Amino acid sequence: MHVEDQSEVGLRGQRETQPISDYSKTLTATVLACGAYYRQLMDLPTSAQRSGAHIAKLESFLETSLFAQAKICETLFPGWDADPENAGYLIRQEPPAFFRVPAHLVAVFPNSAFLQQIWMLANSVRIHGSSIICLSGSNVVRQILEHVDDVDFCEYLPLRGGDLVADAVFSRLGESGDLICTAVKVGELKWPQTASAAELRNSLRSTNFRVAELATFKLDYISRLSEKRPFDVTSLAVLCDENFDSAGYSQTFSFQEAQVSASDYVPNKLTNAVEMGRYVSWLVSQVKKYRTDKNLIKSLKRALSLSRVCWMTIFSDQIKDFLSKTCFTIDQEILRTESIKIEILSRQDPKWADEILKIDSYVGLLKAERHAFLFKQNAFYSGSEEAAAVGLIDKILDSVAAQSGGVLR
């Protein structure tokens, strides 16, 4: 198991505090205003859903403040440089790897020990050599989540659809090595679980970058590019034209994506106020949904993303502190790892036998770690950790509602 240098973690926390906290108060209000604008915009008749002076003013402030925030982060986090052409992004080069990360994620982005692994993994799942691939999901906040049970990518694929897409995907499926492709999902079709290879090819031929519902598909893998254990990888492919225009952008959020590509093109800007509002509104609804469904770890992960994009870093710290004192992420890690073991065993591939041994050893360590956590849990919480989680989630939702004038509730 990787043990992070605690001096680096502590230094990061100290660096992020006062300068960003003081400056970001107005930015927090503006990001939440984008969410409120989007929420009310969606309530209007389609004929009245138009952008005007309010959006222009929001975007002007976003551009100015995100450029400034990126420059602050540049001084706080050595190795990262503010992107002068794309407001709110910072870039980093770890030859041969290239990264471009939103400023609100730099403080919690994987540290230098993981960057080469991310670069190698991104290139192992890449479908097209000219695509722009991004790390997404929980791994962009690895500094807070000690256990990350999967890796998500979003690949902006410069293929319009049709046979070119089908050929590219089947070429990828024909490769082996350190990846097992467990599923390809195109709309409602899922290969190989509910569809044949011929049906999958026909479905891929029907894709079209101009139609949102036909412009994306997913590939699921198990990878063994880790010393710790094999892990899940999901890659969402977004079909684009040669200029990277696509109706599929409605299925993604640039605010939770970090580019892992040798490219200077950014498909979706952080200064798009409507897109910012769509993301914030979606996060609020997701936090509430998973809280209602009693999936508290998922709700906390969404709340973490919400706290980052809104520059409410105090809640990021509180979520990190809570998760460090509970078994939530350990339990999820054990369940997912044992599920991966079942999937690998079903393949009956002797080349993956060592991965089973690796899993057994890792799960044994996790269970020992969980036993130690039980003592800490009782020491920190008089009630159940579920009640403490709900209390933290509700506090975050109440703060967002209050600071958005009650619109984002």
C-alpha cells in the first residue's frame, strides 16, 4: 500500500489556507450564482432560455478571478504554472507526461509519485492517438481520498461516428497485456453481457457526434498497472469532429477533469457560466440523491467535488477529517477489490494468477486496518458514523442553499 509523505500533505494544507481563503469568498458567491442562474434558467420556457448581460458579467468575472486564482496556486504549489491561455487551469510537465488541471483541484490532485502511473494508464486505454484524454472522478482528489476504488477517464475522440469508431474500438478490444476489457456500453447495449460482437459493431456504427444521445459510449477495464492491486478503469469516449466540437459535451463536466495529454487545446472552458451552473446544480442534486439512497460515501464524494468547485475549502477539510476517522472508504475498497477478484477468476487466465495473490494479501491488510479503525471510530463519535456523515452532508447543503439565496436547495 502506498503511504503518502505526511510532510508533503501537511505542507499542502498550510499553503492552501489564508491566501486562497481570503480571495475566494467572492468567487464562491459567483460560482453559486452560476448555479442559481442555471437552476432558474431551466425553469423557464425554452423560448426564454437565452444568454444575455447577466451571463456576460458572470463570465467576465469568472475569467478575471480564475486567472488570478491560478496565479495564487502557482506560488503555493511548486511545479505547477498558471496557464496564460486558459483561465483557471494550471499546467505541469513531468517528461514525458503533460498535465492541465483546474485550479480548484491542484491542491488535492495526485502527488508526483502518481503522475507517471496516471500518464501510463491514460495511454494504455486511449482509443485514438490524436484524442484528448482527461482523468476524471475520484482520482482527481486523491490527496483527500486515501482509498480510491476505480479510475475514470474521459476521452475526447476526433471521430465523427460510424465505421471509423467501430474499427477503432474493435482494434482496442483486440489488444491484451495489462488490461482486461470487461464491458462496452453503447446506449442500452452492453457487450458482452447482453449483446454479441456483431450487435456491438452495429451499435458503434450508429454513433454520431452531432446527437448527444449517440455521441458517447463507455469502456470498462480491469488494469494491473499497479503494485498494490488490480483496479477498475472506466473510459467515457466523447465523439467529436476534427475541431473537437460535439453534442456529447452535455454528458461531461470539464470542472472535474484533468487533462493527461500533450495538447494545448481545451475542449470546454472553465469560464462557461452556464456549464459551471449545470455542474453545480448537478452536484447538489447528486449529493441529495445519494444521501436519500443511504449511499453516504457516494454523497460525501459528490459533496467533496461541490466544496472544491465552489472554493469552500473548509468543507473539503472536514470531509477529509471525517473519512480519516471512519471505515467508509475501507469498506468500499474491500467490497470492490473482492468483486474484481471474482471477475478475474471468471476469466481463468493463468497470466493473471499473480493478481489473485496480490488481492488476497491486500484485502488482508485492509481488514487489519479496519480493525484498528474501529477503535478510532468509537473514540471520535458518540453516535454512529452514519449519523455523523448525514450531519456533515446536511451542513454542506445548508451552506450552499443559504449562499445561493435559497435557489440551490
